[in-house]
Amino acid sequence: MKKNTLLYCLVTLAIGYALGAFLGLPCGVTPSAISGDVNGLSAYNPYNEIITSPDYMCFQKRYVHDKDAQERTIASLRIMYSRIAEFNSLYRMVCMSTADNDNVQDGLESLTDVALHNSESFDAAAQALQAAIDLQNGAKVDLKKALQNAKIAYAAIESQIAGGKAFVASVDRFITPDNLLDNIMVATTRDMVASHCSVNATLAQNDAEIDYWSSMSVLAPEVNMASK
């Protein structure tokens, strides 16, 4: 009975996570702006970065007419938009799984600090993406505003890593082999946060963070949805 209840809770969390990642578009952004197969995008660019920093985006004057830079910028911003949306859903899941658990509240506060700015980051990524598409289509674009939005979106990727690190550390201080089963949902969302941060570290090409997250073990390997 306990196993069935646990499975139901995990499935409910997973459904909430999947739905949350696709709910709503920022006002003024066309659905076509965020459409596209991210898996079909070229993983690397000439600067050996998966997500290029705003310094190499087409909003910079030296790249504004560069077709490759335009494509690179659109691809990068689509990924950023997706990561910000996924974090929003992941944060909801963390809140559900850690409700009334005083042992991880310090780590949850770190995630909350990121979540408080997530709406701004979400809108900024979508608007920067729309601007890049408009630029590619030959429309006039406010480059200064678009670049600022891109910087906000880019900063959100590393902010998620920092917040996630604090949350994972708080769970790791609390969870032991003896209490793991009683806190399996907390452990599962912890693993999902770690997985999310690991991907972000790779996208941002942050070598120190890549090393940190790649050496981290999974707490709940049998039910870890992050690896499925």
C-alpha cells in the first residue's frame, strides 16, 4: 500500500512538472518564437560553447548582420527559455515535496530567491528570442533592449545552479540511508534539481560546476525520474 501511494505521488509530481513547463507564454510573444526542435540544434558553435554568452549574440553590432550569429542566438535563446520554464515547474515540485520539512528550509529559501526572479527571466528570454527572430527576418530591432534581455536570461542559468547547489546540500545534510525511504520524494526532487543544474553547467560551459555536478551521486536511484 505504501509503495502504491509513493508511486502515485511521484507520478503526480511528474505530471505537474511536465505541464508546468508548457503553461503560458509571456505577453506579446508569438508561439512560433519558442517552437523548434532543440534536439536538432547543433550542439557546439565556433566559440566552443553550447549556450553562447550575450557577448557573441547577434545583438552585438559586430554580429548584427552575421547569419550564423543570428541562428546561434535563436538556438541559444530557445534553450534558455526552456531551462527557465523547466526550473519554474521544478521549483513547484520541490515545494510540494518539502512542505513542512524544516530540515531543508534553508536550501528551499535559496531556490525561492531564484524563483522570485524567474518571471522576469522568463519574459526576458522570450522577448530576446522574438527580437532575434525579427532581426533574422529583416525587421528593425532595439538592439540595446534585446541585449539586456539576453543578459537577464543568461544570468538566470547560473542563478539556478547556485540556488540548486544550496538546496541539494541541505537535503544531503538531512537524508541518511536510515531515513531515505521515509523521505523518498524529497530525495527524488533533490536528484532532479541536481540533474537540472548539471545540464545548466554544461550549457554554460562552466568547468568548475561541470566537475562539481558530474561527481555527485544519486540519492534515490530506483525512483529517480531525473535520469529517465
